[in-house]
Amino acid sequence: MMLRAGGGVGIVHDFVLPFAPELKPILTDQISLTRTFYLVRHASDRRSDRLQRFAALLVDGIRREIVHLTGPA
């Protein structure tokens, strides 16, 4: 990766920064990017308790991992 080798300026997700200490955040007071995640499911999934439980566990797990990697919102 060119950024890690000191090759310029780029955009990197905040959750990557702890794993790349050689990268230095800049313009943090001027630029803020957000991301949105969607779980797209077929309408018939709602009739399945098993798939409902799986979707709830998946969403909860992703939310916990985002907080773990980026801190509380």
C-alpha cells in the first residue's frame, strides 16, 4: 500500500488506523466521512424465526465490532 510506504495522502477508514500506526490522520477537523450498512433480505425471510434470529445476531455482532474498532458513536 503506497500510503503505508509514505507515498502520499489518501482516505482510510478510522478502524484501520490502529493497525497502521505509521499513518497520520490529517484534516480531521475539516472532513468527516460516515458510512451506512444495510442488511438486505428477501421478504419471505420474515416468516422464518431461524432467519430472524440469525439476522438479529448478525446486526448485533456488526454493531459491536464497529464500536470495538471505532469507539462509541
